[in-house]
Amino acid sequence: MPNQHVTPHPDGGWQVKGAGNEKATSRHNTQKEANAAATKIAKNQGTEVVIHRPNGQIRDKNSYGNDPYPPKG
């Protein structure tokens, strides 16, 4: 299952896109809405959400499955 990327949509707003996919899974007005949608998908698939800044740089990552470096404790 591909990781879910939250990126700016070329026509405005934000999109959720599976890694390697050409088309967006969903499109949203705000990054917050797109992040919520991506989180729901990632939790269902056991994958990761990768949140990008408006300039494309990665801002944050959240893992919801097979984390290679789980927290210790």
C-alpha cells in the first residue's frame, strides 16, 4: 500500500495522493482537511501520511502501521 502524501493541488487547495499515483485520491480547500482525509486512509491501510509545505518540502510524517522505528518504552 502506498503512503499518502498531502500536497498543494496545482489548481489551488490541497490534495491527497497515494505515492506513485498520477491522480489525486481527494482534493480539499485546506491542508487540515486534506491531512484528516489522508490520516483516515493511512489508518485503514496501515501506511504513512507525508505532509508537504506549500513549496513541496516535507513538513511532517505520521506512521499508522509498519513503523520501522517504533517508539521504545
